[in-house]
Amino acid sequence: MLQFLIRRIFYTLPIMLGVALVCFALVHLAPGDPLVSILPPDASQELQMQLRTLYGFDRSYPEQFASWVWRALQGDLGMSIATSRPVTDEVLKAVGNTLRLAAMATAIGFVFGCLFGFVAGYFQNSWVDKAASFTAVLGVSVPHYWLGMVLVIIFSSLLMWLPASGAGPGGSDLWKWDWEHVKHMILPALTMSVIPMGIISRTVRALVAEILAQEFVVGLRAKGLTDLGVFLHVVKNAAPTALAVMGLQLGYLLGGSILIETVFAWPGTGFLLNSAIFQRDLPLLQGTILVLAMFFVVLNLVVDVVQTLLDPRIARG
């Protein structure tokens, strides 16, 4: 197992370097001047050159990339152009907020996705199966930013049950797991959970249908095993794939939450990316994308290892 883990970690190193290179290239290929947010309209040529030298924009792209990677390895992602604060502090704070939201959304999506999937798999071709499958397809198809606005209109404007935006009375700096703060997470978490719920539901439905059709299930029923015992065997066989899908969906939620966090003004990485894009804040944009990409790579590694531990059919050699 140790050799398997070392080999997987070794495989991720060139992936991480490639991700860093793509991230750097895409950000710098975008049109516009990165210093436009802090330079006055009548800035002199001397002031422009001083700021370009300060932020390292006067050097060639290979030199900038090498310097950026070297500093990133030491935990230094540079200084934000718009706020003059360390990018690392900004990103880590936003990542913590997004992790809370994504974890809650993944939990909701996993619970209801597995519920719908198991029900649909056990009652194949029945009205229950059709209703669960329709719900799963609807969850994958509905644009989540549109759903977020609909939920705000219903539960915030009309019913006034839940807040429409923000992270709570204390903000993200004074976050606590109490009702006054958690209720700000409910609408964005529900909105984010719709897509993973649909994907997990369809995946589990296919897994359960395939497992129930296998010969060992027929043998278990022939030996007189109860429905609960058969169900536990089905869960044991479906768990590795379901957990792998859940882990990947958590990674997608971390990187794809920009629209939802913007709709609900949730101070996470999506909201931070949106601000960095409009302010043309290259260090902040690069740092946020890099951290999210690296988190997704590490999450894939963890999912791969966990799935291998749970599923004896996967070779570890």
C-alpha cells in the first residue's frame, strides 16, 4: 500500500506543475492592464514603470513564472494589487468559507442522491423509479444560479424565512456554527446541492440496478437472507463508487461556485474570483485559481486512495 501511495503522489507532481503553468498562462493571456485598478488616469510613465517593477511585471514571462512558482512553494502568493494584502491570507480565508458551504452542499446532495438512487434502483421501471429519475435529471438540468434567485424570491422575499445574502451577523471573520450563521448557508447550500444530488442519484441508481441483477444477490435470497441483509450487501458493493463520485463532486463545487456565491454574496473563493476578475487583480486571480486547482488534484488523490482501500477489486500493485 505504501508503494501505491508513493507512486500516486509521484504521478501528481507533473500534474501540479502543468496546472500551475496553465493557470499562469491563461491569466496573463487575458487582455487588459493588471495595474489599471490602482493607477490614476493621469499616471506618469515613471510611476507606471515603478509599479511594474514592484509587482515584477517588467520581467519576461518565464522569469515571472519561475519566481511565482518558487514563492508559491514557500507559501507566498504575492500581494493583491487591489487591496495590498497578502494573497495567501485572502485565499485561505475564502477557501475556508467555501469549504463550509461545499461540505454542507455535498452532504445534502449525497444523502438525498443516495436515497433517490437506492429507491429508484430497488423499484426499477415503477412510478417511484420514474419520479426519482425525473428529479435527478431536473437537478442536473436546471441552471443553479437561476434556482438560487428563485429560492431567494420564495424564501427571502415572499416568506421571509431565510436571509438572502451574507455570511451571518458576525460575517466570515466571526463565524460560528449556530443558527444565526447557519441559516445564511441554507439557501446557497441547497442551490449548490442540486447538481451533485442529480449526478449521485443517477450513479447510485445504475449501481444498484446492476448489483441486484448479479448472481450473488440471487444466491443470498435463495439462502433465505432477509431484505435488510441483501440491502447491506448492496450498500457495501455500491459504496466505493458512490464515495468516489461524492469526492469528485466536492472538488467541482469548490471550483464551480462562482455564480452561486455571487448571487448570495457568500465570501468564498467564487466571490473572490469574481472580484479579482473585474478588478484585474492578477496576483489574487492566479493565487485563487492555483489553490483551487491544487485542492482538486489532492482531492482526486485522496479519493483514489480511499476507493482502493474500500474496493478489494482494485489492484494496489
